[in-house]
Amino acid sequence: MNIIVCIKQVPDTTEVKIDPKTNTLIREGVDSILNPFDAYALEEAVRIREAKGGKVTAITMGPPQAESVIRDAIAVGADDGILLSDPAFAGADTLATSFTLSTAIRKIGSFDLIFCGKQAIDGDTAQVGPGIAAYLDIPQIAFVKKIRDLTDQKVVAERMVEDGIEVVESTIPVLITVVKDINEPRMPSLRGKMNAKKAEVTVWTSKDLDADASRLGLNGSPTWVDKISSPPPKSGGEKFEGEPKDIVKAFVERLKADNLLQ
Amino acid sequence: MANIEVLKETCIGCAKCIRACPYDAIEMADNVAEIDLKKCTLCGACVESCPVDAIVLHHAHRAAVDLNEYKEVWIFAEQREGHVQGVVYELLNAGKKLANDRGTRLCAVLLGSGVAEQAGELFMRGADKVYLADHPSLKDYNDEPYSRILAKLARQYKPEIVLCGATAMGRSLIPRAAVMLQTGLTADCTGLEIDPDSGHLLQTRPAFGGNIMATIRCENYRPQMATVRHKVMDEAIPDTSRTEGEIIRVTVDENDTASRTRILEVIKEVEETINITEADIIVAGGRGLKGPENFEMLRELAKVLDGAVGASRAAVDAGWIGYSHQVGQTGKTVKPKIYISVGISGAIQHLVGMNSSDRIIAINKNPDAPIFQAADYGLVGDLFEIVPELTRQFKTLLKK
């Protein structure tokens, strides 16, 4: 099976904060990491290749330093990887990103499965996976927690919905986005690390994709961020401090006074 | 022209942009910032950091479509097993205001099988018009037919705004439809308003894991599309005198309903506790609980209050409780009457998932924990003493 995994380098967002004085992002000293959900997508792809043979290709779009996530992917078993990097790709929203990735996937040629993490933790949109499927005109199964069955023609997967799961059958090729329940990603082996170090990462620019420049990057992005701000702060309410027994008593009295306990 | 530009006359050489740039793409040359376009990702961090607005991002300002042709505000009326979902009524409430501000009509798009009678409820909740595609093969949600029909309708009737719940269905359907329509889409909005000057939709959402709020515009493309999470906005109150409106019946043929996926089975999860998004009272625990065994204490308190148990991401990531209990940016958004937070510091990612709760009660030993800023009532002290005492006093009070 030929499997493509779309991955993304993201800032470790739990560390990104806003400077209350200047109202701007503080990004100094923030590490870049492989989007955590993508590790599950990679693991699933590698497991399928181990069981059925074939090839796993990781693909990412980003600045030159995003090459490191391709090496991360090779370290855990991807056969090779492609970095899409070009100033023309910069500033892409989800529409332009899906377009660029799908154009590159077309160039790769034949594939049976495309895996994506359910979303990236910086944008949290979950829009690029289904967007790629739409551009390639292939079916998709989003938020998959388990692949039940896989043949050369069909896949049966469990997709998470609000109150349980839907068991969905799809023809192949298909794009699948995965949630964390699907597997337990492996740590890179020593050999994997060696492979990652040695690997030649293919870099494609907009020229290689032969794509319409007006659909790439900022130019091809209908949406843009107009302004950023801190979430509205709350003033903070009434505080109860002292001996646990006393403050609980005072607090419960307060709730009664406010008619919150019926 | 490059997409980003330093206004050389305006730049004061303060170098704030150099520190703000996450990609080391800016240098000073003759006391003026110079951007290396090979490294720049157009992320906009420097634009935000510049105190004198000397850095400008140029967006594609061509109008891709004739904006005046687009009217109406559309709400995708998600139904499951024939029942319109609560988030739809929340969207109708938000959409009504947008439609009024734009002087246009609020419409619902309802796809399903045997769902015609649901239209009445949609009118009661504010819809002026319902686009109805009723066909046996639309009974279950399927990405391809649903996105195809929605896109086809949008091409034909040209709405200016399309809103949809950020549910498992919406988050699969809408990005597909947006690509088919070649337009912009903003995920998980927490605020929607019309810019009084331009008439465009301002879409506010948490970004970077909820650490900041970003306001997104989609000025040159139509429809402007957005998803909104369940329980972020209030439901439209039904007006029982308003049961009729215009119904546009959409004919659906085999080309529309063709699908390469099909649902073999739906398995409902039997949860041990109440689904937290529906609970009136939530008792949520975080890192301060120190271990999975201490969630038992919260379950007892929740039981006395007929509530459900929630958790912060830290507690879920530590494996103390299942993901279905997680409240926050990467978990569920909740809006209970009372939210009791126990041993949760209150990272913004958590706050965005619960700060529209009616009343928030925080229990934490650190008086400076950010959770107290969000709380209506804060109990400062050792949760291992406070929670059992609370349970005891509530038990007495509620005679349980």
C-alpha cells in the first residue's frame, strides 16, 4: 500500500503567551514540535506498511526548518519525506494549505491511503484533512479511532461522534484523520534515528508543483487574521479564605443567599 | 510586490520586530528593519509587535466574486436520527442578529429523510426560510452527498454567510463544502458580528491553543463560512406563534446522493456518567488532585449535586480520567449552571471551554491561580479538606 501522511511543525502552544502590555504574542524561546496528533497518523501508516508492505511518504509544508519534522517521521518509520517550502507558500490559510498539499500529493502520483492528524494544535481547525480530500475528489473518514478492516479495495473504520462511534466503510483511495485513541506511537529506534540523520529530504517549491500562484500562500487565502487580542478577562469574584470548615460554611450560606441551591 | 513590506520612512529602528519574529527573518540595516523573504512565513507577529505600524501585510484585495449578489444568512440544520440538534438553535439565535444587521433573511438548510416536519421548529426558532432536501438516501450523514448538495445550493442561491455547528458532522462536512465553493472558512468561532463599516463578518476564535483570540475576516470571497461550538452561544427561544415560513424543496437526484462511503453501524456509548455537555452542574478536577484515585472524591460531590464529572487536559493526559470528560480547547465546551473547578490552575485553554458557565466556583490552594480571575466564588485552601467538607454540607442541606 502506498500511504501518504500529512504532518505539520507547530509551536509548542502550551507555552505561547500574550504580552499584556503590547498585546502581542511572546514567541521567544518557544520550541517547534511535530504536531502531536500527526504522530498517531504516522504510527498508523507505519503499522499498515509493516503488515501489508508498501511505502510511507511523509509530507509537510513550512519554512526550511520544518525539515526537522520530516526527519522525525523517518525516525519512526516513514520511508521518505517531502518538504514543500517556498516563500510563495507563506501566509496560507486552510484553503490554500489544502490546495498546496493536494497539488503535491497529485505530483507524488499513486496512493491508497492518506493519513492526517485530526487537527494541528496551533490552529485547531481540523479543516485541512477534509479540504485535501475535497481537492483530490476522494472520500474521507474524519476522527477515526480504529481501523477495523483493510483490503486493497475497502477500509472499514470507527469514527468518533458526540455520543459514540459510527462504523464507516469506504472505497480506496481515502483520506483518514485520526484521534489519539487509535494507537500508541512508538519512540524512534536507534536505527530509525540513523536513517533520519542520513535521509535526503526532497524539497519542492512552487515551481516543482507547477501551481497557479494566485492560489498559493497569502494570495490564495480568503481568510486572514485582522487582529489578535487577549481573551476577555473576568474581574474575579468573591474569595473565601481561612479554615476549610469555616469557608465552606460561609460559601454555602452565600449560595443559599444567591438562590443557587434549589 | 512582496506580501510584506517595511515602511522605511516610518520605521524607528526599535528592533521590537526582531524579537517578535519566530523565524529569525528580520535584521536591522541602517536602523531600518529588513525582512528576509526566504525565511518569512507571513505569520504577522512583527506586524503586531511594531509600535508605529511600519510593517504592512498585503492581502489579496481583489474581489473573487461579485459580493452584491450574495444575500441571506444560512444555518446548516444538523439533524441526527431525524432530530435537529441543539447547536442549530444556538446558531439561529446568533444568525438572527447577523441577518438583521445585514437587512437580509435568516434561512436554515435541512437535509435528511422524513424530516419535513422539523421545519416548523426552525421557523419558531427564527428561520424565515427553510431549504429542504428530503430523500431516503440522506437519512444518515455522509460526507459526499451532504457536501455536494450544500455546495450546489450555495452556488444556486448565493448566501453571504453560512454557519454550522463545530460537531463531528459539521467539522467533516463544512471544510469539504468550503473547498468545493472555493471560499474561506473559520473554525470554532466564539464570537460573530457584522463590521458596521464594511458589512463583512468578523469571526472571533481562540487561536494558539486558546492563548489569544483572533478576529478573522473573509472580505473578498463568498459565502463567509464559520463553525461554532455547541454551548458557546444561547439558544433561540421558540416563538410558538411563528410556525410557518417559506419552504424551498430541493430536488435531489442520483448524482447528488452518490457516495463512496457508507455507515455500516452506529454504536452508542453507554457512559457511566451524564454527558458533560448536557449537565447542569459539573465538578471538574485537574492536576491538583494528584492521582486518579482522588477523582472518587469529585464523583461523590457530583453525585450529591446530581452533576457530572469533568477534567482538565492535564488530568486526562496523565491518564487519570477518560477523554470524554475533558473540558477545554481540545476537549468539550460546556455551559452548565454551576461549574466547580477543583485543583485546576485555569490555563486559558481550559477557561475557553467553560467560561460561559452561569456560575463558576474555584477551589485551589494557590490564591494567585488564574482560575480565580474567572470564578464568581473562589475557595482558597487545600482541596483535600474543602471538597469532603463541601460534600458533607451539601448532603445535609439537600437532605441526601
